[in-house]
Amino acid sequence: MLRLYSLIWWLAMPLVLGRLWWRGRKEAGYREHWNERLAVYRPRAANDEPHTIWVHAVSVGETRAAEPLVDALLKEYPRSRIVMTHMTPTGRATGKQLFGKHGARLAQAYLPYDTITMVRRFIRHFEPRICILMETEVWPTLIAECGKAGVPVVLANARLSERSLRKAKKLGTLMAQAARGITLVAAQTDADAERVRSLGVQQVAVTGSIKFDVVVPAAALAVGAGLRAQIGAHGARPVMLCASTREGEEEPILDAFRAALAAGTLPAETLLLLVPRHPQRFDEVEQMVSARGLSVQRRSALAQPGAGVAAATQVLLGDSMGEMFAYYAVCDLAFIGGSLQPLGGQNLIEAAALGKPVLIGEHTFNFALVTEQAVEAGGAARIASAEDLMQQAAGLLRDDVARTAMGHSAQGFANQHRGATQRTLALLPALLSQEAHA
């Protein structure tokens, strides 16, 4: 079955590479480092023999989630380096921003396509002692080849929704074989652990979500403070953030925002800070704003000396990468995207950690327990539609006491759930050789 799967990859390779080139029209990063996706590398230096820990984080969310674990691994294993792989240019760019401080101790590469030949070349080149996959990444060939090479495979910060479980079971023997090849799973919740066990993984521990351990960078807070000054001081102009919005969400949000302003539901001076999840959609979303007669500025334009947000601006388009903490610092409340449409939602923990009231839609199956816990703690509230979003946002923006109390509840919820990084780290010594500690 695995050989057939690898053969399918090879047969599809012209289409895969063609799609990569096509996506590069809007996002140039897809046309860079293509050799890494085929596991073609320059020869390693003769003295390049550090103990290597391999961490795979597919895109932006997983890369940000990996930050506390990566920092802890480099501190715990001082003789080691980390090779971090990604699938998307935005994930790679985020990794460079977050981990550039580690210099030569952290290298980045794209994950090779999941064929036997390419995965073997990757393992032979980097010689990892352990492979840590973040959250939901399961690649059958990768796992099988790690097993043959004696490389333990850990699925860290693992989450598995009922929907993903059903999809995995449809793959039958291939997924069952991959599950049996995973050495250890560190699951976010008891429910995630049970679903993982049902696939056939033998060793599963519940560690909680590493995302609660993310430390808010001081530099991001400084950027946020500068951006807030360009908008107007807190209290002078309310800022409603719609973060990580996805296709099919911006249009109803903009329609509802315009209607709420016209009806006087929202304070007239409210600024909508709109941050699409995918950078290739920035231009498209700006056109949506303009088409509705709303005045818009782009975050990137504010980098000019003396620039500020005009009083007439109604929508500020967050067209930058790696500034989500800064955007959360700026806002008075945050809506978390991916939840108005049946897309599973995005992570609300960063907003909560900064003490921001959170509004979120009904479609949160990717973060079901975390979202429910935040709602129960009083730090988040569900919204049923874009119109409902504006109604609840208006209530909070007009009630300083309620908004402050909800923000405190959100921050208390985030602080209460810290510690997953150390619980995950405690599981690894049995899988790593002692030379890594020395």
C-alpha cells in the first residue's frame, strides 16, 4: 500500500509542481527553494555534525504554536540544533521571524514530498535523531521511513476533530499503518487523545495546548503601541479587530459593518481592523471594502514617516505578516475568523492572553474544547452571524465596564491553562540519546 501511495505521488508530480508554480503567481515564495521540496540539497560541511531535532510545522499557525517548544528544546538540549520544515512560504517566513534569533542552531527547509526516495534523501542529509510533527500532520511515507531509520516520531500539540477522524478512517490501511508508526502522541485534550487512539496509536499522553505557553513578544507590543498612536489613543477611537478572516467571511462582515454604522448601532468613529488570514487575498479584500463605499487604508502604508490613520478611514486592512500580536494589542475587542463559515475556526488563545474580549462564530470544530472553555470562563462569546457580530460588538464598545471584565476573564482563562510545553518536554528524554543533553 505504501509503495502504491508513493507511486501515486510520482505520477501526480507534474501536476503538483505545476500547481506550485501557478500559486507562485500571487505568492512568490512558492517558486523559491523548490529543490528542497524534491529533497535536493547541497553537500553538508565536513564538520556539520550536530545532534539534530526535526520539527515540522506546516504553516503559520503551527509555526507560531511551536515557538514555546522550540525555545524549550534548544535550552534543554544545548548540543542540538533544530531543522524546522514547513509546507507554505508564510509558515517559513513566520519561522524566520520567530527563530532568527537562534542563528545557526535553527535551520529551515520545506518538507519534501511524501515519496520514499525524497523522504529517504531528507533523512540521510539531515540525520535527525527525532521527528516532531506539530498538531495534525501525518505523512505515511515520512513516518514509515523514520521507522526504518530508527527515528522516533512524535505528534506534539495534537488535535483531531471528529471530522478529521472520519477522513482519516476513509484512508483505511494506509492511515492505520501510519498511526502504528507514530512513537508518541502528546494530545491537547482527552477527546483528542481518544480519537487518536482509535486510529491505532499505542502511546498517547494528554499534555494540553502549547499555544497557551506563547510569550507575547515585547517588540510586538511596541509595534502595537505605535500603531495605536497612529489610530488614536484607547478611548478616543474604538477598534474592532476581525482576525484571520477567510474567503466568504469578509463580504458579510463588511456589509454588516456598513449597515451598523448607518443605523447608529456602532459608534460612528469605530475603526474596523480587518486582517485576512492569507496574504494573497489582501488586494481582493481591499477591493471588497472599496466596492462598498467604505474608506480604507492599508497597514503597510503606515510605515511611512509621519503617516497616520485618517479620521475618515473606516477600515484598516492588516496587510502585513507576523504582526498578529500587535493587532491584538491595538484592538478593543477581537473577532476570530474561520468561524462564520464551516471552516473550523482559528485559535483564540493569543487574543485571550492579551486580555481582549473575544467574539467567535459557531463553526469552531478545530478548536472545540478551547473555545467552549473560553466561553464558559466569560472571556469569549458566540455570534450567530455577521449582523449578530456587530450587535454584540456595539454593546461591548459602548460599555467599558462589561468590556474590561470580559477581557480580564479572557486573560485569566489563558493564564490558567499554561504548562503544556513542560509536560511535552518531559516525555522526550526517553526518546532522545543522552549526548543531546551534554
